[in-house]
Amino acid sequence: MGHASAIPLRNIWLLFLYAADLVEYRDRFQGEIESARDLPDLVGRLLACVVEARLRRNLSRGYRPHLAVLSRVRGRIDTLTTETGRLMERGQVACRFEDYTMNTARNRLVRAALERLATRISDPNAAHRCRVLSGDFARLGVAAARPSRTELAMDQIGRNETADRLMVSLARMVFDVVIPTETTGANELQNSTPGEQLLRHLFERAVGNALRLTLVPRGWSVTQGRRLRWPMTSASAGIAAVFPGMQTDIELFHRLTDRRIVIDTKFTSIFTASNYRSEMLKSGYLYQMYAYLRTQERPDDPHSVVSEGMLLHPQVGGAVDEEVQIQGHMMRFKTIDMTSKPAEFESSLLGLL
């Protein structure tokens, strides 16, 4: 996209908070944000700040399953392991039990993130801060091994554990987009910088969550990442294996008026150049939105033939807000200035409709 580095860290932080459903933190950590040099430094400072506050109140504990050979029964006996190993002959028994421990998946993820940041942050003081906190985790019995996605999925964070939600969200950010360890995603992302990958991901999530916060109280429903079906009337046996799917970024639906709006977020310039014009809307994106709208028309639903679409891009150069109606469907082409002042940026994010 070419302008990711020009986006203020304050606005990246706002995107992250909306994407992670943690908007209540938007007025905190101002000193850390102002002191950050770059994106990894920002995440490292914020994670350290949150972890320090969490350690003052003790880390959360959880139950972790164990299988161990013991000299006395604890929990439930694993009969198969005991019998096949002939453990009873040696006065032992295999037991399955749960430990109430700080060595949970979420705490291990945070420690692994701190260790990773300590080797990647350019500021020596911030890196030292992460190393010290990782050592504190070690003294509390938290292992250094990064948990698997399955382990994290099983370690559900409750609604009242807001401090843990922020801590874990920042730790995930380290491995998923800020300091990735391997190439992931589509080919178009592979040449992007970590910051651009982060912003592509956060932009979509933040727009959807910001609209949900604004519109749900007004009777709208907001759906993100819904798969659409092609209206096929016949198909060959192997077409399903090669036919492309359709998945919307954001869908808005107003129950009282049956108004439906499809929003597709693109982290690129809204314009491209052609042989005849210096600026022109990208035809591929236009065809994509056209397909989203026309393929979902149904004879039994008159509102489906007038559904609306919006292509939303970050602003590069001048602002754009244009619309056109094609075969009953209104399509809007809009940009949002991600380099504006935080208050203006947030207002634009919440006021897209």
C-alpha cells in the first residue's frame, strides 16, 4: 500500500482496540504510546505495562490435566497404562488428575511473547523490561513453551477477566502479525512488511466491531466473515473442488426495514491507473461486489434485489465518497483517513453510514 508507516501509532492502537473488543482501554497507556519507536516497540511496552499490573494482583490460575505414575492414587486411575506397564508390581499406579496452576496456556503464551519481544525490540530498556517479566513468570512456574492453538482454544477467558483479555490479545499480536515466524496467508501478503500485514487484519476487524458498537443499539445486526452460496442450478461432479467461494467481510442488516448492506474492506489504494485515465476504480473489486449483491437475489425476497454494497479503502491522496446504482443495487466507494488525528479517525470509523 505504501503508506502504512505513515499511520500514527495512536491510530494503530485504536484499530487494535476495536478489533479486539477492548475499546474501554482507548484513553490509557498514553505515555507508552508516545514513547514507542515502532510497532514492535509499541506492543512490547504495552504488554509489559499490562503484565506488570497483572503480576501485582497475581496471575490467574487454571486446571491443567496431567498423567503421572505415582506411588499413591491421585484423581482417577488410568487402568490401561497401569496394567500394560505392570506398575502395580512395583507399587505404583498411573493416575489422571488436574493441577490448579499458574502454568496455563494463556500465561505460557504471554511468557513466550515477552521472550520473543526481548530479542526483537530496538529499545534496550523496553527489551530489558520484557526479559525481567519473563523471568518473573518463570519463578511463578510458568513454562517457556508456546502453547498450541488447541490449548489456547480450550483456555476460555471469561467476561470478567478483562485484564487477561488485553494481555492475551497483545501476546497473540506478537506471533500473528507483529513479529511473524513464518509466511502465512495469500501471496499478495507475502511481500508485505509485518506492519502492513497487521493493518490489513486489524482494519477489517476494527471496522466491523466499530459498526457493531454503533449500529446494534439502533436495530442493526452485524455479521463478519459470512460465506455466500452461488445460485447454481446444475453442476458437474468435480466443480465443487475447483469453484471459488465467496465470503463477505462485513454484512449489515436492519430488521425493521429489511435493509442489507455488504461492506468489503481493502487495504489498498481505491484507484488504479489505466492507459486512458490516471485514476480509475479497480475493476476486480467492483466485479467482486457486484457478484456479492446479484448472486444473493431471490424471487421471494423483494429486498434482496435492492441490497447495497460499500467498498471501503484507506485514504491515499484525496478523500473519495462516490456512489452508483446498478440494476437496483446502490454501490458506494469510500475512503477513510487513517492518518488523521485520533479523535477524527475514531469519529470516521464509527460514522461510516
